[in-house]
Amino acid sequence: MISSDKIKDYYNILAYPSIIFVIKSLAALLTLKIVAQYLGAAGILLYGVYIYISQIVNGLSVLGLQNFTVHEVALQNKDNIERHISQAYTIMLFFFLIICIGISISDVFLEMSSLENEGLVTLYWCAAMSLTYALAMVLNSLVTGLGHSKTVYRMSLVNSLSILVSVSFGAIMYGKDGAMIGFSFSSAMYLVVNYLQLGVDERRYLLQLPRLPTLSWMLNYKNYVLIGLFSITLLPLFNIYIRLYVSDNFGVEYAGYQEAMVRISVLYTAIAASILSVYFMPRFSRVRTKENFLNEMIYSISFMGLCFLIGGTILYSLKYFFVKLILGESFQFIESIIGYYIIGDFFRSIGLCITYYILVKGKWKIYIVSEFAALVVFGILYLNFVSWDVVLALGLPYVFGSLFYMVVMLCIAALFYGRDMFT
């Protein structure tokens, strides 16, 4: 039986973000619908691969600074926040220079992703916009660390609307290349609009000149670098490999269907990531005792589990109308695998609670080992199920892989609790 205080707490957490989430969902679904209509299943596959490459490039542009900034801002005073931001700017400029040099002298991304010659211009755009992405992420992390949750939710809404406008315009006017360039350009729109809605204090924090990082700052940052370097490279590369593997074994259309399902899954799990990063990460930063840790874990896991149980049931009940309305009859195959992804996302939502705690505490060794193990299991499952029916081959690996991920994360939570790892 859930107490009235707990219900009130749930309402306070969900009331405002639920409104934002509904609008974001409509924007994201409309974006997906336009991409599906104008590019088809093969176009969605190409667009999805480009998103994974953008995740690598954009991730390198900020490389762990988001979580580091949330942690530092949540704990420090105004003067220290300004020093942190100015040192972060220097690191961002260095990463941007490396990205530009790397993109200009190498076509490794093209060979890896099968974008071929048509992707060259889009990758230049991706590199150019990576600096605006990094600035936008530091802005977002600053507001998150300050605990201004409603502002963060509004900023996430701006992000969805920016992607809708830029990707839709690009897809309608210029096809595949336009959609991909539009995705990269959306970060600039996000940065400008969200900066304008900040208060005086937040703008003052951001209006700093770059300064050389101190040794102590770099030593604290290194853990987040290692976590960021792992997460921004291995996961997108793994997703690209799986899409190409499915394309080789079942055809480009089925790889496109899988990517469309992943886009829906990302949308479905977005509210979990948003609540964890905005509401729970600052709370996780302040955990110092066993009692605090246990309370936060039980609270976050029960909250996420309940949300996904209710949301998943609704989505599965309306899957026919959902797929037909958003993607069209040509994507009817997705109805066969959506249930598997809903179950998998339920397991992942529980595991994410522990993952975000690991991230905010900078426990990079534990994070890397656990994430790598989960990806290995996912890969083995896809390889072993490839000879099965296409529905089972695409659905079961996600369920079992997500279940394994949840179990691993729960074991890590038990390890933290048993060894008092709260600093």
C-alpha cells in the first residue's frame, strides 16, 4: 500500500514533467512520422546511423563534462561554480579542435557507417555543430546542478522542438542529407533559445573566459573522462554494428524497422532519463550513508518501475493505433516486436537508477566493466538468435540483454551498500 505522502511526492515529481513529456512525445513522434514518410525504412536506418555517429562526435566534444558539472555545481558555492565553468570551457575548446582535425583528415566514419560519399558534407556539419552541443550540455548541467528542475524540463522541450523543426525541414526540402544536417543544426537552436530563458545568475555563471584547468580539477575530472570516453564510443558503435548485422542477415528494411523501434524506445525511456538526471542525480550526489543510499535506491527504483509498468501497459494496448498513426501501414512489422522492447525497457529502467548513481559518483571502473559486460551479452544474444524467426531474433535479445543489465546493476547496488561506497 502506497502512503498518501508517497503519492503526493510522486505527484510533485511527475505533474510538471508529465505535461512537458506529452508535448515532447508529440514533437518526437511527429519528427519520426515525417522521417518515415519522406525517407522510408531505409532512410530511417541511414538517419539512425548518423545519429549514432553524432553521438560519438558530440560526446567527444563534452566528454564527461555534463555529469562532472552536475556534481560540482550541486556541491559548491558561486565562486567555485564560476571557476569550474571557465575551466570546462578550455577543455571544450581543446576537444573541438581535435574533432575538427580528426574529421578533416580522416573518412573513417564514412567507412564505418556505410554513409558513402553522400555523408561527407553532413559529417562536416556534425563537427562544426559539436561546439554548440558542448555549450548546450554545460548550460543544461549547470541548471540541473542548481536544482532548477522546471527550467531543465523546459529546456528539454526546446530540444525536442528544435529537432522537430530542423529535421523536418531538412527531410522535406532536401531528403536524407537535409534530415541529417538538420539534426546537427538543432543543437544551435537549443543553445540560443535556452540561454535566453535563463535568469541573471545563471547567465553570469556561463559568461566566463576560459582559464587553464588546475591539477586538482583535472584529477577530479579524469574519472568522468574515462566514463564518458567509454559510453560515447562503445554504445553507438555497437548500435551501428547491430543495425548493419541485421541488414546483412534480414535485409535493409528490417534493419530500418528495428531502428524505428529503437527511436520509439528512446522516446519511451526519455522521461526516465530526464527524471533521473534532473531530480535524482542531485540527490545521489549528496548520499553519504547506508541509510541514505538504501532510501534513494528503493525510492528511485520503485518510482521508475511503477512508471514503466503503467506506461508500458498503455503503449502495448494501443500498439496497433500507435504504429499505424505514427509510422504508417508499411511499418506494421513493428507491432510484432514492440512488446519485447516494452519488457526490456522495464528492466532497463530499474538498472538505470543504479547507473545514474555510478555516473554521478564517478565510479568509472565499475561503470565500464558493467556496461561492457552488458554489451557483450547483447552481442552474443543477437549472434545466437540470428537463425531464428526475424521477430524473435530482434525481440528476445533485447529482453534477455536488458534483464541481464538489470541483474548486474542490482548486484552493483548491493556491492555499494555492503562496502559503504558512498563518496
